[in-house]
Amino acid sequence: MKAQSMDHFDYIIVGGGTAGCVLAERLTANGRYRVLMLEAGGRDNGFWIPIPAGFPKLLTGKRFNWRFETEREDNTYNRSIVVPRGKGLGGSSLINGMIFVRGQQQDFDGWAQAGARGWSWDDVLPYFKKLESFADGDEHLRGRHGPMSVERVKLRPEIAEAFIEAGVQAGYPRNPDYNGETQEGFGYYQVTQKNGRRFSAADAYLRQAENRSNLVVRCHAHVTGLNLEGQRVTGVTYQIKSQSYTAHASREVVMAAGAVQTPQILEVSGIGDPAHLTSVGISVRHALTGVGHNYQDHYCTRMNWRVKKPVTLNEQARGVRLVMAVAQYLATRRGILTLGTGLAHAFIKTRPELATPDIQFFFMHASYANAADRTLDHKPGMTIGVTQLRPQSVGTIHVKSSDPYEMPSIKPNFLSVREDETCLIDGMKAARDIMRQAALEPYCDYEMSPGPQVETDAQWLDFARSNGQTIYHPVGTCKMGVDQRAVVDPALKVHGLSGLRIVDASIIPQIVSANTEAAVLMVAEKGSDLILADAAA
């Protein structure tokens, strides 16, 4: 298929997702540079996108979700686990649960100590402050006037208050701002919403930029390869429908396709581990053994309890009560339709000698048999999602062939390290202990899943392997650093190539102790500054 004539730009951004929207705004703001952003999905105009409670529709639909799946692995009993990724302007910020967590200071200091100089907590805090608009908290740590609106969950159901009090009774502190001085404790989640509506990266950044004459946005544009001249990346080839096009970047191509598709595009372009590329029939253009390796994600188990009182979403989201909730939301932008994936939080230590929490809880006054489809039970219920914050298990993402449209092979390798098994088991035990506290006695009827018959560590681990799911935080597949498996340097330039940077979740060298949207926004803000500083030099 012959490509159309070449367009010329200063920068080409591959991917219009969370990071891509930040880049589009920041790289065009001064008016000096002509920028092309290519997005394989469409416009962010779906009915369910602005309604926070619509996220289950988006997680199971195909229009705004790539719906990747893992390979079947022994550690998770040969189950294929769904890996949702956003498809459309705004990327995964269109379909996620909107939970906003920065991570722990030690996460970023660890990046710097491992070779990512310039990415310590002191280095990245100004970018976290720059990106957010949050009404309260410590002004030395929180941003007031950034583009991304961050709000506290406004709903305060009685059962959530009881959960937080049960945490206090179990010996944990209350914490009104886990994005402040310390993460540890119980409280309510912060979310990327504005006036009760989802606030995506497209809302926060792209809306400011898309009317500028120096930004061209092309949707349904599937990048099929990077164009190289020697050791320089000069542009990209992409397809819209069945027509192929090329675009030239005089300065840089910036990969922002995410932790799944950035390594995929690199590999189909001949950039990656020579052993893997040759095994699938791709000629090696540039050897980088780390591409597609270092895959990390948060693995989560969901524990459910039957509730004595009709005070949960299971019954509130049905029949007449749902009609009333819809009317309330339309009139006030409040109520149960403002809820995403988390209501109340907990960050806890499974061992007292730990410096920081190693487990995160997601409490919802709702229950469902299958976390993948989230169909609510008919009787009252509540759920605690339990996830290990810093898993040591590492997997891979690699292409299966040279076909840029074929889904890559995702092998997360969950629960392959003993430390991960022990941490998750201890976290689930802690969740059960919290549910036995006096504050929850008026609500908690009995444990449905895994059930009281699960008592030994072997039984807990069996439950985790049988029922756990990803919570959609893949990172690390083009990691930043200076070791042999690093793909980009601390300036986010791809090792051994000019004209190519990566600015997305794939460069994160070690997963943050948090939901990942906040960290990706920070990476894109800092990455934009690095690009502009080089341009001005």
C-alpha cells in the first residue's frame, strides 16, 4: 500500500491518551512548534464518559477500550485476565475509576537511586503541584491552580463511615489527605472529577490546545511503524481506514501510546530485543533488549460481605431508587452516580517494622460476583479490594508477529515471588480483621468471599490465584534508567537513537505505591519540560 505524501511537523505525538493530552497542550502553548498528535481511537464523546458511575459500561465496552487480555499462566490458574486500556482522546482517563493517588515519596527517591537522576521526590513534587487543582490540603504539598481537577469523594454513606471507624478501632490512623505528608491511614478517596463529572486528561489539557493552529489532531490513526534513517527516527507511518500516510518530525517523535502499545510499536518497527524480534520474523533496526520487559501491574483480590441493612449500592442502583438517583444527579450532580471504583481508602502496613504502607484497600458499599463485569448482587453487600502496593513479580509484553494490528502477548507473571504472596495474604487477613471490629457489627452479616472456611495461608493463596484481577496499572515496559535493560535515559530519550523519546507509563522503572494516573500526568508534565528545554538550547 503506497503512502500518501509526507506531512512535516516539529513534533509528532504517538497516542492521544493521558500523557499525549498533556504533551499536546504543553508543546503547543508557546506557538513556536507545529505538532501532530495521532490517536488510534476516536473523539471522547461517549454518553457514559462524563458520568462517573458509567465506568463499568466503559470497562466492558469496545468503543473506548482496547480490551487486551493476558496469556494464560500457571500462577493465576491458567485464567485469561482482562487488561482494559483506553481508546480515544483522553486514553485510559476516559474509562478508569478516577482515583487520584500520587504514591509515596520513597517511590520516586528509589527511581533516582536506581539511576533515574532528576526523578527524586524533590524533583517531581513541583510537577505534581503544577498539574492539579485541589481545594485544600497542605499548600506546600498540594497544587491549587493546575489543569487537572481533583476532588474528594462527596458521598458519605453511613456504612463507609463505619468502615473508617473500624480501621481506627483496629489500630490505624485516620488520614484526610493520603497525597499529603503521609499516605498511611483510612479516609475517603480523591478523584479526577469536576462538579460531579469525570474530568479526563482531554478535559484538563486538550481542550485548551485543540483550537490552536499549530496543533493537528488525527483520530482513528493507527501508527504502523516508526521511520528510521540510520540511528535517527525521522517520523511515522500510520493508517486511517485503509489508507497509509507518512509524517516527518524535524525535531522528535514522542511515544505516548502507553505501557502496552508503546513497546508494541517499537517492536514492529524493529526496535527491541533481537532474540524476540527475529523469533517473530522482524528485522532488527536497533537492538534494545529491555523493550517489552519489566512489565509491572497491581494484582487485586476482592473480598465480599453480605450486609444486614439495605444501605448499599446493590439495592440503591435498581428500580425506583435508581430512577430517583438519576434525577438527583441530573439536578445536582451529586449522589451515587458520582461514584467510581473507590469510596473509602486504606493504606496500611502488614508488618510494624515497615517504613511505609505496603497494602491498599478499596472499600465500596457494593458487591458483585465477577470483578471483570461488575454486575451488582441483588442482596445488600460490600467489598474490599486488596492490592499489594509494590509487587516484585515482573512480566513481559511482546508482539506475536510483524502485524501492527495484532494484539500483543501480555504475560504479567503475577504472584511469582514469595514476597508478593505473603504480602497479599497478610493484606487479606487484615481486611477480615477490620470487618470484625465493633463499628461494622451492625452492618456485617457474614463473609461471602473467600468465606470463613479459608483460614490457612495455602487457602488464602489459592483464593488469590483463583480470583484475583489486575486493577489496570501496567507500567515499566520501556523503563527509564542507565542499566542494560533500560530503554530510555533520565531525559526520556531512547538509548542509542536520536529523534525519539518516550513519555508515558512505560518509562516508569518501578511501579508506584498508588493508582497510576497521577504519576503518568507527572511524567508527561516533566517530560514536556525536558523536550522544551532541549528545543530552547
